[in-house]
Amino acid sequence: DELGHVSGDEAVAMAQALARSEGIFTGTSGGGALAVALKKAQTLKAGSNMVVVLPDTGERYLSTPLFDAIPADMTAEEQALFDEAPPTSALP
């Protein structure tokens, strides 16, 4: 275990990148945790494993500028992927 730090700007940028590219809706704590983990991963031996916990959700940031640049609706490509996915018990 160890403690790592990133700037607030890095945490915000990572939270936005997660939302935009992976559809993971986390806040700045989650963005910061992943930013630190990615820096740490660069120092690990090949084949190492790491677990990263994203400690918050983006819900409380909806009324802030954090996700202003992230569209609320799916793109046509995202919708096509969703439509092609087999039904599950969560989304019958």
C-alpha cells in the first residue's frame, strides 16, 4: 500500500476521460484514484496486477461544469452497440 497524489486538474481530466471514453461515471475522487494508479502502473514489472477502486459516483457533479462537455445521449455508434447486446436480467 502507498499513498499517491495528483492535482485537481489531473483528477478532473481523468474523470472526464472515463466518462467520455469508457462510459464510467465517477467524480474527481475516482478520476484522481485512476490517475495515480496509471502513474504507478508505469513503474510496475511486466505481468504485475493492480486493483483500483473508484470511490465515488458522478451524480453529485451533475450541477457543476465537470461533465458539461459530455453529451447526455448516446452516439449512433453507442446506440448500435447497445441494441446489439443480448438481453440480460438487468436489461430484459
